[in-house]
Amino acid sequence: MATLAAVGTAGVPGAGMIMLGTVLVSVGLPIEGIALIMGFLSIVSPICTATNVLGDLAGALFVTKTERKHLKEQEVLIDD
């Protein structure tokens, strides 16, 4: 559950708090535990979002370059 929450909310600023509540409830911990993490998460959340966006950008660039090379080999892509 925690892995799915981390993957699904990393690119959305502030969504981590909602998913944290879901994870806490699903593992049987009290929802009040969010209060302990709120201050820390508000500082770390923008950093996590920026890291996720940069990783997505790097992945998209990699796929673009490899697919462009593949399409050129098949002579489907005419212009550069």
C-alpha cells in the first residue's frame, strides 16, 4: 500500500498527506499520527515533487531518443 501511495502521489504537491492517512488506516495505526509528520512533509513535499518531475522528464527524453532512432531505422520518420 505504501509503495502504491508513493508512486501515485509523488507528482502531486500536497497529495502525500491524503495518502499518508490512507496508509496509516490500512495498517491499523491511528490517523492522529499525521500530526507528527505534517511539519516535515510540508518541507519535503516540494522536493519530492521536483525530483519526480525531473525523473519523468528524463524518462520521456530517453524514450523519445530511442524511438526516434528506431523509427529512422525503419524509414518511418522523415525529418529530424
